[in-house]
Amino acid sequence: MTAALNKTGRPELAPWQYEIGGVVLGTGSYVPVGNVEGLGAPAPRSQDADNSNSDGTTPGRDFYGPRPLRFEAGIKTPGDPVKAAEILARLERALDTPDARTNPDGRHVLRGRWPGHSTRRMYGRLRRLEASSTANAVHGWIPLDLEFVGLDNPRWYDDEVSKLTLGLDQAARGHGGDRTVDEAMGRAAACRRPADPRHRPAHDRPGWVTNHGDVPTYPSLRVQGPVTAPRIWNTVTSRVLELDVSLREGEWVELETRPGTCWALRNGTVNVANDLGPASRLDLFTLPPGRSEIAWTAADPSGTARLEVAWRSAYTTL
């Protein structure tokens, strides 16, 4: 029951399987799962306000609270208590990981897959791991009670990272014949053979990004020098990030937009958040569901500056 590893070194999951700390749970694994609670919507955190001089309550904004997921599972290695104890120890080490448990920025990663979907992940903390009985441990059976709590923005994200690298020249790339005048003006092209395989409309724009999910997702951005005063925006949301910095060749600025980890760091150490323009909100710079376009401008006489964008498509459900 050893699972193959994916490109990131984590086990590949089959439908109805989950993984945390390198241990696979669910169908076909050594840790079958009887039930999972909490896969619906997280409990709302309402901001309703009581009317001070009349009956009733004025509704406010409803936000999601943390998303607790409770697993009723068990380690099942018939006739092999040593292997059962080893799996339990691996789960205990996953919970005890200092980077995730004691670092405020640290998170555990829960991965899961349901039929018809690719593997998705959630960020949070493994808060409970209890061997509810050891009466049959000698026979290789240890029932477990696990609880994982999704924190920050408790959505499910694609397991695979999508990436895009942009130079300052973002003109549409032609791969064959050029556009007709009608296409350039937004009209259907009527003056050519529609079956011409060499003709390509200009819809292959270098800055296009696709969030395959159904909710906005938070990208990570990295500006590589040499560059001065980079300005980045999304043409669909109109959100913009402006930085009043100058980077030499070999220097970079990282911009992280995910809630709980928003930062702007130069060369990985120097905080340059104060150099962001007044309209630059890291926490609001998202990629909407579907296709949008990332564009940027800057001063770079060498023409070698690069913008790197990385994101995971975001979903409401597993």
C-alpha cells in the first residue's frame, strides 16, 4: 500500500483518500476512514448588531470562522503491530512539527481527493490526534480521533502550483498568420478561409492567468531586477500594486498576498511594505475565478526584468 510520490515529493492520492504529514488515510490505505465531519461550509462569524432603541437586529457581514474537520479513522495492519505503532508515531511527529505548531506563520497541510476532482489541499493546524483505544493494538488495530482546523482563508486549493513569468514586453504572441482588421476591431473575421490552420487570432496573451476554481485565490509575486518603480495590476479586478523601489541585477522583491502571510520583502529579508503606494492592498490583490490578465510596467533599460506569478486555484469544496 505504498503510494507513488508526486512532483513535490508527497504521496499521490486516489479518490476518497487524504494525507497529512506523509501519512495517507482513507480507501486502500493502512488508515481507513469511517467518517469525516466538517466538509460543509464553515460556521459563520456574523457581525450583526442589536438595534439600540427598537426590536430586532441589524445584519452585518457574515464571515467564515475556522473550518474544523474531524476524522474517525483507525490504523489497520492485521498481524503487524510494529507497523501500526510506526504509523501512529509518524502522525504524532506531524502534529509535533515545530515549524507548524509553534511558529505563528506555520501551517500544516491537509490534502484530499474526491471522485471526479484532482487532489486539493487546505492550510491550517492539526489540533487533535488521539489513539482512542489500544486494546487491539497487539493485533495491528488502533482507532484514531483526528481533528484538523482550516485557518486563515479556509478554502480548498489545487495541489499543483500554477506559474507564470512575464517580461516587460507583453505584446500578444503570433504563432502563424497575423490578425485581420476585423478581429482587431472586435468583429468576426469574414475575409479569410475559416479552415486555414496557419491563422491564429491574438488570444494567446502572455499575461493571461486562469483560476480554475470557483472563488478568488491569492497569488505570490516576485519582481526580479534590474528594475525601478514596478507597477502590477489585474485587468479584471483593477487592483494594483505599486512599489517605489529600485532593484539592481540579482535583487528581487517578493509580494505575498495570502491572508495571515501578507508581506513585501526585498531579497528575502528587508521589509519594503512602506514603499507600497496608497492604492496597493496586498490582501485585496486576488485572481478571480476564470481567466484574467496580469500586466506590469517598470523602468528597465536592459529589458531583462521579470515578474514571476505563482498561484493555486481555489475551491469552496473538496
